[in-house]
Amino acid sequence: MRLRNTYRMDLARTLPIHDWPEADRPREKLLQRGAESLSDAELLALLLGTGIRGVNALELARHLILAFGDLRGLLTAPVAHALAVPGLGPARVAVLQAALELARRHYDAELRVRPLLGSPLETRRFLIALLRDRPYEVFCCLYLDNRHRLIRCHELFRGTIDGAAVHPREVLRETLAHNAAAVILAHNHPSGIAEPSQADELITRRLRDALGLVDVRVLDHIIVAGSQAISLAERGVL
């Protein structure tokens, strides 16, 4: 990954945040007005905690976002690339990775408390958040109870940048172990091209037929590529 050449650490000295007016400090601003009132850089500054010599946390946050193109680019950067950037060390990279994983788990927990299919759009958003930034292909299964509430989202198979082997016997075994009444299948295309392949359609039909033998419905198979999510049910495959 090539960082933008506008990123420089030879910045002018900046005023420490604790010397700012209280209403302008990110922490106080969040507590008084809510997290939604903060910019990306202000939220990132709170995660960073402190700046580096001569540069406060907010200025560091702004320059890191600029260096990686945007906030998502920073949060999803490979660890080795992030560690090579001045101002980021193992502790800060770990905090950023943890923040991203907490966001994913927040969506997961929220889906567990209401019927999953009550909001198909939210289901897609969850899967996009879960799968869009993986550099390799991941095949997941969402196990649902008879009211279509999420029992568990389980990563079953992990592959390379261009594919993951899916074994119907393992899908069937895990589905029965979770006592699921229905499932939603999902996987990502790291290439960024969401269009389903013939192999995607074939494995969808094979899993539908295998799970149908034990009275488990395959409700959908969703393919995620970047910010897109394609439904094979809507394509008539199921």
C-alpha cells in the first residue's frame, strides 16, 4: 500500500489539547454534545490518546486519515503497513484494530435481539461491515431460529484472495449443531466484483438441497464486494 505523499511528520508545533478551551476538546465535546458531534479526526484522537512530540493527538489523527486516504483506509490497513507509519506503534495499531472489531460485534449483538429478516437492509449492512475489508475470501453462515432470529454468525471457511473451498458436509453438521431452522449464507469477493460466479450458484443449490433434507431452509446467499451486497435469492438461484 502506498501512502499519500502529503503525509509528513515535520509538522509545526501544535498547542496541546489540554490547553484548548474546554468546549473544543474532543473528550469534553463528546460528553457534552454526544459522539455524533465529533469529526472522524476527533474520534480518532480519542482512541490515540496522545500525540507525538510537537504534534497533538488531533493533528496526528488528521494527518493519519490523510495518509491512508480516509478513516476506513486507516482502520483496515494491514498491520505491517500501519506499523511502518510514524505516529503509530503496536499499542495504537492494536487499539484501532480492537475498535473495528468492537463495531462488528456491536452489529452482531444488535441483530441477535430482533428478527433478522424484519430488516433485510440491516442484514446486508451487517454483512458488508463484516466482510468488505477482508483481503481473503471468507464463507459465513448465519444460523436462524424458527422466528428468524440470529443464533450465531459463524465463519466456516477461509480461503485466498480468489476463493474458499466450501464443504457441504461441514455446513450441514454445524447447522444441526446450532439447531437452526433456517440459514443465510454469505461470502465476500476480495476482487471487488460482486457478480456471482457459476461456482457460487452451484454451491448455493447444493447447500439448499443438502439442508432441505433435514428441513432447514436456505433463505439467501449474499455476496459482498466492497460496499455492494448481491442476493442470490433475488437473482432466482434459490
